[in-house]
Amino acid sequence: MQRQDTYDHAAIESKWQERWADADVYRTSDDATDPSYVLAMFPYPSGDLHMGHVRNYTITDAYARYQRLQGEDVLHPMGWDSFGLPAENAAIEREINPREWTMDCIDTMKTQMQSMGFGYDWNREITTCEPDYYRWNQWLFKRFYEEGLAERKGGEVNWCPSCETVLADEQVEGEAELCWRCGTPVESRTLDQWFLTITDYADELLDGIDELDEWPDSVRGMQRNWIGRQEGTTVEFEVPEFGGIEVFTTRLDTIYGATFFALAPGHELTQELIADDPELATQVETLDPDADGDEKRGVFTGEYAINPATGEEIPVYVADFVLSDVGTGALMGVPGHDQRDHEFATEYDIDIEQVVAPADGEVEIDEEAYTGDGVLVDSGEYDGIESAAARDRLVADLDTAANHTQYRLRDWLISRQRYWGTPIPVVHCDECGPVMVPDEELPVELPEFVPTPTGNPLEEVDSFVETECPECGGPAERETDTMDTFMDSSWYFLRFTSPDSEDVPFDTERANDWMPVDEYVGGIEHAIMHLLYSRFVTRAIGDMELLDVREPFEHYLPQGMVQLDGTAMSSSKGNVVSPVEIMDEYGADTARLFVMGAARPSKDFDWTERGVRSSNEFIERLLGMVEAFAADETTTTDAGERPIDEYVAREIDATIDEASAGYENFRFNDALREARGLVSLLRRYREQATPDEHTFERGLHTAVRLFAPVTPHVTEECWTALGEDGFVAAADWPEAAHDADHEAERQLVANTREDVRHILDVANIEEPAAIEVVVAPEWKHRALDVAIASDEDVVGSVMADEELRERGEAAADYAKDLAERHQSLTEALTPAAEFAALERATWLFEREFDAEIRLERASDAPDDVARTATPGRPAIEIHEG
């Protein structure tokens, strides 16, 4: 059932969206100097916004609006990551063109984004499946090729049999090694593919992580682990008749314990051995490098390798746990000191020998490998040497040993066997080999879609495949692989700086001025692939002298998930809440206020109907309060100097300071809590006394601007009702009128109210007649200052003060108390400031406790009451009626 609001959110929101569009409020001038660049990861156009989108895009929109209110030029663009296999599969399923499906989805999502009031500069909209964008993917690919950063090579690749395409290592998920898109188990195949040699930048990318001090530590750690730099040693094991086979190890000190040698199924020597041995080939085919499980399987080749340290022969196996693209694809098996090798040796009855012993005891290696450093044993001339020193000596002594650094990171495989992606601008000629398409012939455009049940649809389009060689003019065939869609997103943030550029992918001068992105927001699932590729491409482009910036994103914020009953929303789980339904029933501002107020952006939170209703009711109260004041329905005075007026005025200032800090540091929930508290205070102010007109009006103006980044439509309505010209979206951020220690004043009042509540509760007083509040004497403030300034001897420092020493036993007792709390002592307000702060807040005490409040200085109060007062903690005496 449609609920009846007290305000027409649909009319208000559509009105202001039209006015913003007519005035081009969110357009960024090309002449802007270093605007605040605020960017959310652009979406894949799947058809409808979901709550994750709403949260992600409200985060950047709120921050962009806050920056505008601060007087900053702001670049806040939006586009579409519109290539990819899901669109191709959806098109095949619906028997339509992927482009048609994609553009329909974009139209739907754009309409919904505009309905949410997101303040994007739509003049900069980019769509990666448009030729005017992917032309520059092709242009950049050619520059990479010219710089030696793109190459075509064969090798084992990850193949998804369901998607029928190659996957990068980063797109293979979990121990079960499943396709990131469809969840199908991934297979290994050997194919010729195009790679970008990101490994050339491994050290630079790794070292650069230290400079990303505004990224979460967890994300920086994920990038470090993925690059995976390891310092170790390469050394060769001779296999008679086949030569030396290189291995990489971080534990050369264990080489005397190498009792077997293992090859990956795809290793060059393995291929050579099985080529002449059909029976061995059949056995190797049964090995599954992608198998999920703890069992280590292998096949004895009949060959032996020579351990270069011992001169002994050790058996050569092909093992499924050895991977072609990790290390050298071969390893020395040391079962005494590597648990994986231990399990394999146990399975195949291979000797297990201990050659390193812990310095402080013995270990039983028959049951479990000893993997720590220690002292070498049964290692010939190296016995008794510690592991680290032994590694250094062995590198020097073994002829084929050399220090070596290796990485987990592999070159970026960008070839995909699918239609809906950027065509790789290469022509294959029998005479000339792979030839780059000339720049003047770019873009190489996709032909009309020809759906095929399996395989790559491009291979079936003869008019696309058959072409002429750009070099010799002879017959040739176009490359039918298309680019990984991460290529599209690896530089799109640069295109936003000059999206209409026809001669270059982006304007270098403007990109140098506007980059890096100041605030980047998107899912943690992109913490490795997208962010790492973007960092690589940015650096490579810089080395081509097209860009001065080395890192693309200054601050990265991974937003948390929106959950329902503790479970992430998912169509497959049937627990999705539609943003469209929420907008229809409650309005966009309600959805925005709830998602921003529920938790910090990086935290997960639960979507609740109760929370949504509460947000909606609050918006109604705010609008109602403003409209009542604008219609002269709120009685006011021009008093202005009463304690209650001063209290509200200073609370307005405190709220501005705290809310500003919240917005600045992406603690939107804190900022909104402060702003809501101000609205609540204004309501109580109006109920408690006839409010001062200036103070009340300033409070409303402040509250409206504090909410403007999150609830833009209703605050525009409020701004107009308050008689302001122009848009609140373009107004000035409020400024505090008083320079004061608002935090200390607030804490003093809060502590005092809490102490009163505690006494009433303990003494079981239900109807107090009077509450006596006594601030601490000046000498206790002086003692506190002395204690804070002292290094160690607090009591001695306090009693060394002549004025304090005259207080005798009272000063000594207080000094002892200060000494016990020395590490946690903080400065307090002066006695006069304490008294003034409590005097301004007296009305709050009277309102809450319905009793007379007697505020006194220590010098005017009875000694038995005043003696318990300390700085920041007044003495309290309660009198019953």
C-alpha cells in the first residue's frame, strides 16, 4: 500500500532535478584549475541499480557536494564499463545484439541515477563500448607494443570451458580455482595469447605501495601479496642427456636434503620426455594441476637428476603441485624441510632427510617437516653453520647458483575469445607475421554480431577476419581476440578529463593538472585486479611522456556491503531490496539519508524498513520546521543574550565543526548524527522558550546546509523557503561564529548530566526539588596544570608550588589522586569557562530533571559539597522535595 507523506517527495525531487539540469549546476569547466576529483568506480550496465550502487554513488555524491559547498571546483563524472562477457551471454540468450542489450541497460541505469539526484557532470559521460572510446584502447595497445610492453607468446592459460575464454590469474578464484564470472572450474590450456608485460614494473609497483598512505592497510597488503616479491636463489640440477634444469629456492641451505626433483606437467622437459614415451604421456595426462584437495600426485619419469651439492642421483617426477608459471616450473624436493614435499615423499616412499636442526632442540621429521632456520647437519663441510650464513656460502660455492628475485605477479593476459570487447588492432600475415593496424585506420570496429553457440563469434565473420596486410598488401587475417575489459577501466579516469578529445586519448596538460583522482570509491573485490592494472597503465603512460602522474588514485575507499538480516543482498538469495521501490515510496532523499547515516562507508550494515521510515520521518520534520518558520508560525523574540540563546548559538558552532570533520574524513554517519542533533536541539529550544529569531534562523540555515550533501532535494526546498536565492548546492558551507573549546564544553555538560542521573538512580530519588552544582575551586585547576606539566614526581611538583602547598592536606590528597591518573590527565576548561558553560546549559538540566538548578562557585558553596568538585567534574548535591 502506498504510504501518504506529509510532503510530495516525487514532485520536489523531479522539480529540483530539472532545475539543476537547466542550470548545468554540476558541470566542470575545462578551465578549472586542479578541481577536486571525486570518482566512484563506473558500473557495468546490468539493467537496474541495486543497493550497492546506491551506497557507492551516494558516498561520492555527498563528498562532491560537500567540496562544492567548500568553494571547490569539483570533477564528479560518470560513465559505463560496458564491454564484457555477461552482455554477450545475455544477448545470445535473448537473441539480440549485445550492443542493443547494453545500451538499453545504460538508459535504465542512467534514468535511475538521475532520479537519485546524483550530481554528475553528464557532459563528460563515457561509454567504453563506443568506438570513440575503444579506439584509444587500441591506440594505447600500439604504444605499449612499441615500448616493448605488449607481446604475443604461447603458454599455459586459464580456460573457462563455460565462458569459452581465457582468464587472467586474478580472475581465478579460491582454492577450487573457479571462474570469477560463472563459478565453473577452470582448466589449463596452451594457447598463443597477447600479454602486457606488467612484470617489468613489478618492483616499481611494489615500492610505490609505500607511498599510498591514504589507502587502507588491508588493500595495500593485498597488492603486496599479489606482486609477491621473493628473494632467493636459482641453481641448476643436471639431468643426464637433457642438460641443466634451473630451480628457484628461498632455502638453498636445505639442498643437501633434496631427495627428489619435480617438474610441472607443462615444463619444457616434461613435454620433451612425454613426446618420446606414450605411456608416460598417458600417466601425465591423469595429473590435474587444478585439482582441489590435499593429495599430492605425481608420475616417476624414469630419469634422475644430479644434486649439485651432494653429487647424488635423485628421481625426477612430474607432479601436479608444481606449476609452470610459478618459479621456473621445476623444484628440488626437500621433504625434511617443506611440508608439501614431505607429504609427496610419504606418498611415494621417497627418502626424508634432516639437514637443518633447530638451535634449541631436536625435531622428529618422520612425522612433520621442520621448516624453520637453524644449524646445518649432515651437510658436509657446512655442518654447524647457521642457515643464513650457509645460504651465502652455498651461493658462492655452487657453480650454477646465483641470487635471484622472483615474483608471484605474472604478465597481464589481455586476450579474450569473445565478441563483445575491444578488437586487438593486429593483422596476421603469413609473410610479415603480426602487424599493427596503422593509427589512421583506428578504430578497428566490431562487425555486426553473429551469435554462435560456442567459441568466438568474431571468427565466423569473414568480412571482419579477411583483410590486407598493412605492410605488404598481401592477404591477411585480423586478430579475432578482443581485449580484457580491465583494459577499458585501467585508464578511463584519464579520459574523463577530456572526453571529447579526437586527436589523443586525453589532454596531457589537463590530466597533469587534474590528476590524481583525489577520492576514489569502489568495492574491495577490485582491490587487486583493477587497482593494480590502473597503477601499471598510469606508470607506463607516464614513461611514454604522456603523463607526469605516477599513481592514479590518492585516496581509495572500499565501501561496505548493504545487507538484509546479516546477509549480503543477492538476486540468487532472493533478498534484494529495490532502490526503485524505495524511491517510489519514500523518495531518493530518504534512501540517501538512511544509507549514509547507518554506518561508516567502509562498514557493512543492515537495511531495515524501520531505519528507512525513521529517515523519512526526520526529513518531514526538518521540512515542516523550516516551512513553519518561513510562514511566521514560529514565535520568536529578539532577546539574543539569554543563557539559553548563547547555549544554542555555541551548539550551532560545535555542530558545524564536528559535521565538517565528519564530511572531510568520510565519516558521514558522524556528520549526520551531529546535524540531526542540531535539528533536535532547535525543536527543544522552540519548546523551552521563545527562541531568539536570529539564533533560530541561523540554526535552520546551518542544518539545511549540513544536510545538503546527503539530502539535496529537500534541502533545496528548505533553502528556497528560507528566502535564499540560488541553489543550496552552490551555497557557502556554514562557519562557526565563536572560537571555543566546544568539545570540552560538551563533555562537561554531558558528564554533569550523567552524574546527576547516577545520583538520582543510586539514591532512588524520583522527584528532586533542587540540584546544587558546584564547580571546582581555582587551586585545583592550578594543581591539574602543574601535574600535566610534571615529568614523573606529580606529588612533589604540586607540593613544590608555594600557593598549593598552603592548601596543606587537601592539596596533598588531590596531588596523590592526580599522580594515579597522570598518564590520562588532560587540560580542563578554566573555572570561569566551566561556570559559564554550565550556566548556559542550565535549561537542559531543568528540562530533564524538572527541578531548580543552583549553580555555584566553590567559594560560595558549603565546604562539605565544594571539596568533592574537580576540574571537569562539578560537585553535585540533590535536595528532595
